[in-house]
Amino acid sequence: MSTANLQKGELLLIFDVDGTLTYPRTNVEPEFEEFLYTKVKPRANIATVGGSDLEKMFEQLNGKKILKQFDFLFPENGLVQIDHGKEAGKQNIVQHLGEPTLKRFINFVLRYLSELDLPIKRGTFIEFRNGMMNVCPMGRQCSRTERNMFVEYEKKNKVRHEMMKVLQKEFADVDLQYSIGGQISFDVFPKGWDKTYALRYIEANYKFKEIHFFGDKTEPGGNDYEIFIDPRVIAHKVATPEDTRRIVTEMLQLSC
Ligand code: M1P
């Protein structure tokens, strides 16, 4: 049976945020929202899985209305699960790793960054979330212009890849995984707490005939990689929200 013939309850479409529903760290376009809510939603269940936390999801997808619009929200790789507007569960990195290991990790990161020379530095070098940490060598408190400067600098200097290699070596004894989902930072979480975590929730609670995933960071080391290669999903690589729209339109045979 083709995907276009499936009933709404049989089909789940899971979208990454940055690069898939929006351009990096920007807001979803009104035309894209209209497409998603008026054309796609009547035909399929919709979910979003992002590396960012829920606050950033609200920011980028135009506010708390997404609690009603999306069937499922999976911020922090799905380590926080929101099912039809209600929090259904969340993971806790503190409990998982324990304070001594966390302290060792945070101290090492701050020491490393204190010795790292970058053209500019701002504030918030580690953003501590429920199920993960986000490490930002320049500091998350930067303007759009400063962010763009880092993006250019990073093309030649690969600051994040270098740092991730050092951390992998230093913390080889700790159950940690690193991935890049955005432009200026990388995420750190226990092994297996990648975006497939969202699938664990779906699998335990729902029976869909098809689950499709759309994402852009699908190469190894990117934060869509593990879910992209997961046999439970039919995966689509996209480069922009326009790509996402084109693939969904064709797949559901929607009118343009
Ligand atoms: O959603 C993708 C990534 O978005 C942000 O990345 P950056 O600020 O580097 O562009 C972060 O919230 C990151 O955790 C997340 O994976």
C-alpha cells in the first residue's frame, strides 16, 4: 500500500527542527506552518524531534501553540516526551551519571575552554538541560552576527570536532556520546540517548504502520544520524524546509 493511501492514525511523520522545519536557529515561515497544519496534519500524525530544549522549540516554531498543533514534541532528542500537549516523561542526566562524574566533566570542559583561543567569546559555555548538556566554545549568549562569524571561523578551524575528539579520549571510561546538531555548539548525552529515544516512546505506546523521519544532519556525528539509519523509520534526507515540503507533498500526493 502506498503511503498516500494510509489513514491518519496509521502514519507518523517526525521532523527535525533546524534545517528541516526552519533554517538554523530561525523561526518557521508562515507558509510552511500553514502547509503543515492545514495540509499535512489532516493526513498524518505529526511530531518534531530536536536537539534543542523545549524553550528553543517554542521560540523557533512560534510559541506554545505547538503543544496543540503537534501530536508529539520530542525536545532534547526525545529525552523529554510530550504527548498531545502533556509531558509524558523525561530523562535525567544527573541521576544517570552521578555528581562526581558530572563535576569531572564540567571542570574539564571549562578548563579546556579557558585555554582555547577564539576570535571572540561570550557567556554560557555549558547549557545544562534535563537529559543532556550543550557545550558552546564561543558561548551561547551571542548575537546573530557573532554566530555567523563563528560559523565562518569553524569552516577552517573545526574547533568543535577537535574538542569532541579530546573529550572522547579523556572520558573514554564514561558512558557519553557527542553530536553536532547546530552551528556553534555540540550536544553531550549518555550513549543511546540520541534521537532514537523518541522512537522508544512511540514504540512503547503506539502502533503506526509507517513512521517517516525528515532531517538534515544525517552523516555520522550529526544528531540525525542514529534515527536516520534506524530500521523502524523510513528516512528522508533534506537540506532545507523547501525540500521537506516537496518530499511530503509528493509522498502524500497533496495538491500544491
Ligand atoms: O537543534 C539543533 C541544535 O540547535 C542548537 O545548536 P546551535 O546553537 O549550535 O546552532 C542547540 O540547541 C543544539 O543543542 C541543538 O542540537
